[in-house]
Amino acid sequence: MASKTREDILTQAKAARENRLIETSKTKAAIKIQTWARCRLQRKRFLRIVRELLDKSLTSYEENQQQPVKSIFNNVQLFIRCLDLRSSPDILLFERLARYITRSIPNENIKFNYAGLALDKVFTQQWVIQVKKLLVISLEFLKSLNHSSQPDGKRSVLILNLLLSLTSSRTWGFLKNSKPLEVILEQVCINIVYHLVDNNLYKCLQTVLSQGVCSSRVTIKTTNLNALITLSVRPLCTQYKADVLSQFIIHILSIPSLLYHMKTQSVESIETMMKCNILANVIKYLEDDQNSKIVFNALEGSYSLCLLANLIDLVHLSSQEEVQAIIHPNFVTLSTRLLDSCQLYVAAKKSNLTQWHPLLGWFAQTNCDHAEAMPFVERQLQHLWSRNFVLQVFHCLNIFTGDVEVPYFQIKDDKNSFTKFFWKAMKMDDVMKKGLDKYNTKQSFKLGSHEVTRVVQSAVLYEACLRTLSLLRIDILTSLAFCEDFLMKFWIFLKCLGPQCGLKSFLQLLAVNSKATAPEFLMLQLFGELMNHFLTVTDDVELFEQQKSFTIQDLLMMSQFINVFLVRAIWNGYIDAKSLSTRGPMLALHSLLMTLHKRDLRKTFAPDGFWLSTDPKSSYILLELERNKRHAQTLIQKMPHVIPHADRVILFRYYVVKEKTFLGLTETSSVAPQSTLVTIRRFEPKTD
């Protein structure tokens, strides 16, 4: 019985302890609920009081326009702390506050000018902090607006005016006759601007600008565009900072078709950007490998193309003196690198990981959300191969104009052919050798020299365009091939590289660079593709009678150079059949050679034996072919014209007999094929 009493006592004590714990929890919960409710009510009461105070101050200002700024400063300070941009009353009150500040800025009386508090020792530090908070809130509010709608459009104008007014002291009314004070306060504004940069100024501007220009039609107003561009370049006009310039490149200059709409909608914004020397600073910044890698990795493919398009527009809008100062090698090299970075994302065919790009084809990225702006980007890129731009990029070709002695091929009229050439009193190879030995120009330039390097860099740029912008390939080829006398100057430049167009130098370079990836070979590839396109478009009358751009002598010398170069490259084992089949410099030269040979077959312009190989001779080529040498097989497969036609016929018959023997179809004395007997009955032709 005693034990039961003890258990009952313990149970009762435990139950009482649990009840007390529950009661304590309930009491604490009730206190928390009451605390939260009272705090909520008190906060609402406080916010209502703050809004009423600010509303009263703003109403007083709106009535008499002469409200001292000190009386409103503390109310603004409290309002900023409790501002909620999701609340409609707060938004309306914030708009009234922004309107009050922008209207007070031009006031010459420092007592009624909001910016005048910057000169008060009591308020200076607090005023700077308040302005920073106020402008950060303005950026968030600006980012949330729909700028295509009329109500939000008016709000965006108001917010942009507020941002412009408080980030530059030039519009502050009380500083009109105080230059020393203006310099001091301008430093304060610079500090405020960099604070905005640290708080995603450029991301906000990118969002707003993208909404306005990255579509089929421009939805942003001209005044807003001017204000946004002014805000974007303001941190760069004061002093050069690499991190700020990097953000400007990534978030502003990479916006699709931005410069295109700036020059069509707002010339003032272009002038603002030009005054800050943006183009030169951007090119200087991207010259550094580390900086360019940071930018390329942040932009990736499609936006790198948009950055290039905007830079091209900036160059196009610059003066000729500025262009000549930056185009070589800075702009040319930068453009080539941008195109190569885009090429990394171009895919050969459609797959689950690719998306169709209007300019690049199948693209290995799925975030191309600005397809509507691509027609404008294409117009920007077209400046790159326009007449003026090409002449500026290849301005260095003008120095290659020395008198050049070339081998002369005598022309004789013949009734049986259009233009019949013949060699005078000696064999073709002797005449070519003597003529080409005379080809020592007064201006001879070697590969690797400064002048040649500039031409090579320019050629590499346009070869990168052809390789990356495959959908615009025909447009680029046509623009370059028929750009006044550009192609002819290009040919004169090649003739100035030494005997036989620098044949020996190119062969030596190919010996150490068997894949033909050196920039000099890309230059030859560009010339081959342009000349091939030129010959394809030009008819016989323009080519032979009018001799448009090129004379018959030029065509002969060009054919001889390419023919000898490819023969020796194949014979020495520098290139093989695969190199002549895949896209590259060797394929471009081979295609040009075949085009020239076909034009000669159609309308003869070369003398007899012109296309035959002299080193090695055709007899030695056939001898090596019998030994199954790979270089001889490649030569016969890709360039059969280097041996005489009679030898080719004999070689063809030899291959036919050899194949019949392999298939067991050769006639012998013991096995002869049975002849087929066909009987025709004259009186029954219908049945037969």
C-alpha cells in the first residue's frame, strides 16, 4: 500500500509539473502574439505618422514652392527606412518626393535647394548617406517599371531626372557662380556614382535598355535613351577604372543593336559617348588577355557578336583620324578574337543542345532571347565589309604600288581561238624562269615585316568573318571582291612579296607549319576565296575583252604561282589529299586553280603547255605513280592537268586494263566471251 501511495504521489507531481509547463508555454505564446500584434499596430501607426508628416511637408511645398529643405530632411530620412515599393501609397508618395527634389535642384537659393544641404556641416554626412539610399531605391523602382506603358513611362522619366540631378553638380542652381564649390561637390557626386555602380547600376540599366531596344521596334523614348546613356557613361567620364569599364562592356555595350538605335533615335547619346572616349578605352582594356578572357567568359557567344557589332558602329561613327589611330592593330586584333570566341559555340548541325541563330546558324547555346534584334545587328556588322571600312582596314595596301617587272606572255591573234598565246623561240619553262628571275621589285617585302604583318592581320579578320558568319558568306565575298580596286591591290601586294609572289617563302613556312594554320596562309585563303568568287561572277566579256580589274598577264601569273606552289607542296609531302578536300587555305587555292583552269578550257587564254609541271616533270611523276608513291597519287587525283593529255589517256587505259584483270574480265586464248547474235527479220520489224 505504501508503494502505491508513492507512485501516486510521483504521478501527481509529474502531471502538475507538465500542467505548469503548458501554462507557461501558453503564457509565453500569448505574450509573443500580443507583442507582435502591438508592434504591428505601432509600426502601422508610426508609418502612418511618417507618411502624414512627409505628405504635409510636400503639400506645403506644392502650395507655395518655398519649403525649406531642412524641415523636410528628417521626414525623408524616416520615410526611406519604411518605404515599401509594393505599396501603392508609398509609390505615389515616393513620386511626389522625387518630383520635389528635381524641382528644387535648379533653385539658386541654397535654403530651398535640396542639394544645398551638402554645404551644411550638420547635414553633410547624413545628406550623402540619404542620397545614396534614395538613388539605390530609385534604381530598384526603375527596374520594376514597364517602360512600354504610358503611366510607367512618365514615372521612368521622373526617376531618371532624379538620378541625373543628384549624380552631377552641373545642374545645381546655387553653384552657377561658384567654380571652387562646384569642383568640391563634383567629387561628392563621383562618390555617389561609384556607390551606385557597386549597387548594380549597370545591371539595372541593362534591363531597362534591353526592354526598349531588343525587339522588332523601339519602345523607349528618346529622352529616356539619352538619360540612360548619360548615366551609363558618367562613371567613365571622371576617371578610368578597370572594374567599372568591365561592367560597362558586359552590361551596356553588349546590348543587341544598342548603337544602331542610338544613332537613329538619339544623336545626343552618341555625342555623349564620344566625348568620354569610350571606344579607345574599351579597345585598350580588351588588349589585355586577362581582361578579354573575363569579358568573353561573361558574355559567351551571341552577346560577344553584339559587342562586336556595337564596336563596329562606334568605329563607323568616329572621325577618320581616330579610326586610323586605333584600327591597326588594336581594333583588327580585337575583332578577330571576338569572332573566334563566337566560333567556339557554332555547331555543324542540329542537335538537342543547339538552337538556330539568325547569323551564326546552329548555335550551342539556348539563351538567345534577342532574335528580334538580329536584323539590326546584321546591319551593324555589314559596316565591317562596307567600302569605306574595307579601304580603312586595308589602307596599308596603298604602299605596295612600286613598279613591278612581270614575265610578259606574248599574245597572238588566231582565227581559231579567242586569244592564242605562244612562247617565242624557246620552251615554256625557260621563258618562265627568265621572266620570273626579272621579277625583283623595287619594293620587295618579306613575310614577317611590319608592312606585311598589317595586311596579314586585316586578312585574318575577314577570314574569321567568313568562317564565323557563314550565313552572310556570299554577302561578304561579294562586298570584298567588288570593292573598287581592293582585290587588284591585294594581288599587287602578293606580287611584292618576292620572286614568284614569294613562292619560296611560303614553301619554307609550309615546311614548318604543315597544317597551314599560320596567319600568312589565312591571307592566301582569303585571296583564293575572293578571287574564286570574282571569277565565278565575272563573265567572259568582262574577264577577257574588258579585262575588268585583272589583265590576262595577271591571270597567267596567278595561275602559275598557285600551280607551282601546290605541285611542290604535294610533291614534298607538305600536304595530302585530305588537306585539299577539307576547308582551309589549300582548298581555297586549289579551288581557285581549278576555276582558272576551267575558264582556260572554256575560253583559251594560256599558251600551250602552260599548265604542265616542269619540276617535277611529267615523266618522273608517272614513274613515281607506278611505284605507288602517295604524293604522285595525290597529284594525279587532285591536279591531273600537270601531265600532258596523251599521257593521261594512256594512264586511263592502263587503269582500265588493270581493273579488268583484277575482276577477271580479261580475254585469254582459253576463255573468250561469247558474242551476242542479233537477227533482224526485215518483214517482221514490229515483232522483232
